[in-house]
Amino acid sequence: MSNEEGGLSCQPVTNQKENNQMSRILLLLQLVALVAALCSTSVAQHILTNDDNPSGNTATSFPGDVVLHTGGKGLGGGYLANTGTAISSNAHCVFVADTGSDDIASFVAPAYGLVGRFSNPALNFSANGLGGSIALAPNSKFLYGGYSGSSNIGAWAVNSNCSLTFIAAYVPSIGADFFSPLAVTPNGMSLIVSAPDLEAAEVFRINANGTLTDLNSVSWAGVGMCPTVGCFPSGIDITADSKVAVFGNGTLNLPSALSAAIGAGGLSNPQFWDLSNSAGVQNDEVPWFSRPGASGNGFLYFGMSGFGPGAPGGEVTAKFTEFPLNIVVVNSTTISTPDGLQGAIRSHGNLMYVAVYPNTIDTFKINSNGSLTFINPTSDPQGVALLSLSVYPNTR
């Protein structure tokens, strides 16, 4: 039966219910198809760089060469182990450190428009030209910055629209240093900060509201070869169980790494690890666990930034075991660029991506024996001092 008044077509109630049920089924099928499509595309990696441009900073997303303009400025350089990008766990928020203008730029999905630039008078990246790092808590609710210019730590709350609200600035009890890089433990309970000039590291407890409580520090000054070669903790990576932190050692005297145990009371058991290697690469800045390594038994990679003739940069592969703790060099590989200066290492599946100064991303295949096969360099046209990159999704 039909009713032409008002342009309506009326069906018997029983048929309308059937149609509604069919519509719900079709909608459900469409949602299933959409989720499947999203899951299938999520296996493709996206690389986000911090281009660190002093004339007007940008972040570039690969593939696609999508450029995000921060509205701030980079330094055009800084400490090689700084990490100046962060991506929330669901890619809703993207953060980029503008180390030349002392702010953090935030972008929000889906268009990744600029939300704003966030700063505080107590925090400074740029005063000594060494920049700083940012790190997100695993729950993406809090962002922390290591500010080398003001020698302190900044804590920020991440709002639902990806803007930042300042919580507080913290000065580690160990004393003045440039306190960058820094890293949040995978369980979200602790923030670990390198203090390289003091040959030490500091750890804070992360409270439920994002505030920090200073727990303690640990020193390598009298450990192993440290009195001879110097031990200057730089980049940080942490095991999946949040029990061991591994640091690069920014010394030119011997390729080496440092480690410390993480417990309820803070950091303990500082150790020194010799990373002498056949390729002769040196000056370890950045450690990066493979997924099995992070789980306690697998490969651990170290990015080396060589300086001068006969001191190439490259990657060292080590075998890592957590119980008992041991780090042993397996092999080494030089990187493609002549100057050898490199920054962040990230991986996705069996591919490794390395930020290489000034504007190159080196891609390697990770072989089953832990060795690396160079695939190709990718140029970052916007890059001025490419030392930092992030990869999404994080398959580790």
C-alpha cells in the first residue's frame, strides 16, 4: 500500500522491520570491510622526519613526501641522539620539536593540521645549540621534553585535540647537564634521562597525573673502561619488560655502550660494554632493540657516528640477552654517506631506517643472522639536519 501525500511511500510494518534488519546487516558488513581495509593498510610503514630547518621548520612524512609546516624554527643541528618527533599510539596526534624557537608543534588527524606551538619560559632547547628530545608516554596522555638550553625536563599533558597543557618543569637532582635524550619505559611508569657530561643518568617516576617524582641517578664514572675512555650516556632504548635500559656512549675513544637495571627504587647496576667492530665504526650514539632483543633474547643495534678520516659511521649488531645480562658484537656495517653522521634508528618488520645527516634516510634489510643489507638511500628534500625520525606503526 502506498500513500502519495507528502511524497511518502509507506510499507507494511512487517516489511519495514525486515528492511531495517537488512540495513543493519549491510551496515555491519560495510564496517567489517572498512576495518579490514584499515588493517590491511596499517602494515605499510610511514616515516616521519624532523627536518630541523632554521628558516622555517617542517616534518616530512614518507611515502608521499607530505610536508607538515610547524610555524617554528629548527636549530640546523644539535646532539646526534636527540629525538624530535613523536606519534601517538593511534596516530591521532603528531608532535615535532622546534629546537630553534623553543617550542613543540602539534598536529591532529585526519588532515594533520597544525593545532599550535607550545612553550614555557622555564624551558629552552636552543641556548647552547644542542637542542633536545621529546617522548610520549605509552598511553599518549603525557609528553616529556629534554631541554638542553635550560638544563631541565618539561612535562606536558596531551589533550583530546592534541594541544598541550604545561604541567611543570623539573631539574634532576644530580646537577646541571643538558638532559637530552630521554625515554619513557614501555610500562609507562618511569622517565629516564641521560646526563652525559656527568657520566650518569637520572630516573623519575611518572605519577598518574603525569607529574614526575625524582627517584635516583646512577653513574658510570668508575665502571669498567670508563675512567680510561670516558662514558657519556646518549641515546636510550629499554627492554619490553621495563627492567633494563641500554645507552649509547658518546665517546671517540672506544666503541662502547652502557646499561643500567631499572627497579622500583630507580636505576642500579651500571655496566660498560665494548663494541669494537670489524668495520671500525665508532662513537655510539643510538641503541635500538629488535623485537626479540627487546623481549630479552635477540639482536640489539647501535648507530655509530664516526668523525674524521678513517672513522666511518655505521651500524653495529650485537647479541643481547637479558638473563644473564650480556651484549656481544656480532657484525657491523658502514652507512652510505661519506661523513657518517647519523641519528635515530627505527625498524618496521625486517626493514631498518636510519636518519643520516644532513638529509638522507638509509634503508636496510635485517637478515636472519642480524646482519644488515643496504637497500637504498631516500632523500628528504626538506631536510637540513636530519637526525630524528619516527616510524608508524610501531611493529616492535
